[in-house]
Amino acid sequence: MTSPSEFSVAAMGSVILPLPAFGAVVAGLFGAFFARAFDRIGAYDVRLDDITTAGGLPIPHKAVVRSATKDDPQERVLSVVGEDYVLVSPRQVVDAWDIAVSRPIETIGALGQGETLFVSTKLPTLDVKGDEIDNYMLLSSPMTGTDAIWLRVTPVRVVCQNTLIAAASASTEKHRIVHDSRAVDRLKLWLDHIYQRAVDKMTLLNASFRAMAETPVNAQSRDLVLEMVYTMPAMPKRAEMPEPIYVERIQQVAYQRERMQRKRASTIELFEGKGVGSNSPAARGTAWGLYNACVELEDYGGNGQGRSVAESALVGDRARTKAAAYEAVMTLVK
């Protein structure tokens, strides 16, 4: 297992998902199912241990402990969880996937020291006026005590490897499985159904993307979308707070307004030709191109780097911004 800041890839002729901060990744395991793929990245065990004080008093929490691995011979505490937390181990996730899905693995990886295991399998490819969109079903199984297992369908634009996380209501499957006594059973049930549901939704998703590619965007509609995606925060009202707090809020708002303005300007630059693939027939001057500019900025631009950005692009604030961009751009589509 590599360190949290490292990213190792064993590429075998496949498209590698843009996850530049995961600890260990194997991509392109065509024909290999989860159990074999898991062994390829270095299978590891996780358990729950009781916690006590230095004096031996029991603490009402548990430690999530990762076993030693070939690359890291020391056991590691991944997180501290409550007494009611039910651990779903990596091996249980592996077994559930292979029983329910039985599909080739596209990418598998472990985040950080093993606290999150993730895997993807390929879904049908979409075509948006020549722009090919590969679709993947992603499973992420965190063992942090704060996050549920999630399943998500995300399309990846081949020309620039953007993860396009569109709005769940119209375009993606997204399911959360809470860590409780029935988590493994529910995981098997969702895995058994999600693939066909995702395939059924691909037709709707492709229609949305093609409609974007047929919708021209002028400066006015572009600015309207960017206002919806990167909204300027309102200035605080002086009468509602003491002077020191008012000054602090003014500074915070000024910073956020400047940040949103920079994001808008950067998105426009990407949209107007600097973005990868921005001059394709589907993207040039269209709502599809504007959407991809927003996505490219969130995936590869802005402050931050490494693991936190990769996580955010898939499941955090950046993912939510991309979903907002989808909704905003769709308001232009007739």
C-alpha cells in the first residue's frame, strides 16, 4: 500500500479514471473479477478493536484497524467509530460484488492507508456528436465511521477523461448503504439491480447530452449559467451584527466573491478554446461545451491537490458543483 499522497497505476490497455490521489490502483482488469483484482492491489483485512484508556478503562468506541500488508508491515488505525458501528470488511464487499455483478473489473483501488476501497466496471458507451462518453458504475466502501458505502454511475469523457457527475434525478444512479447489521445484504440487492437500472437510464442521459450539443450558447446565457453555478454570496447587513463580526464577515464574503469571479473567468477561458476538446463539433459554442468547461475546472483546476481534490471531484463539493452545472446548463436546453 502506497502512502496517501502517492498514486501507482498498473495500466493494461484500459481507460484510467482520473483519480490522481488514490493510494493503490490497478486499471484495466478485463476478464478479472473483484476477488482476483483485489488480490492484485494487495488484499488486506480490516477489523474492529476495543479501545481503553492508559489506565485500562473501557472507552465506548471502536478502532478500525487495517492489517499489515506487503508494502506496509505495520498495522494501521484507520478511524475511530462508535460502539454501534458495523464494519463491512473489504473481503465482504469483494464477495458481494462477485456474487451480484459478475462483471469484469475496470479499475480498483485503495485510498490512503486502505480506509476506502473502490472499484468500477464499464457500462455502455454514449456518443455525443462524435464525443464518446464511457460510463462506469463506481462502488466506494469507506471504513471511516462517517460515510456510507455508495454506488454511483458516472460517465467519463474519453477525449479529456472528465468525470461528468450529472444530476441524480435525470442522469445517474446513486445509492447509499449505511454500515449496520443489514449492510451486506442490502449491498448485494442493490448491486444485483443497479446495472440494469443504469443501462435503462443511459438512453435518457444520452438524450440530455445530445440536446446540450445542439444548444448554442451566447454570452448572456453563458453568464446566466455561471451565475447559477458560481453564485456570488450576498454582502452582510451592518445592522444585524456587532462591528468586529461585521468586519470579519465582510472579509470572508469579499474573499468568496473574488474566488467565484476567478472560477467564472477560468470557465470562460476553457469554454472559449483552452479546454481539452472544447473545439470539437459537439462542444464548440454549445451548452455541452459549457458543461464540460465547468467539469474540467472542477476536476483539474482551482486550489488544492492530491487526495482531497480527487475525493471532492467524485463525492464532495466539486461533485456537487458539477451536478449544479448539469442542472444549470439544462435550463438552456429546449
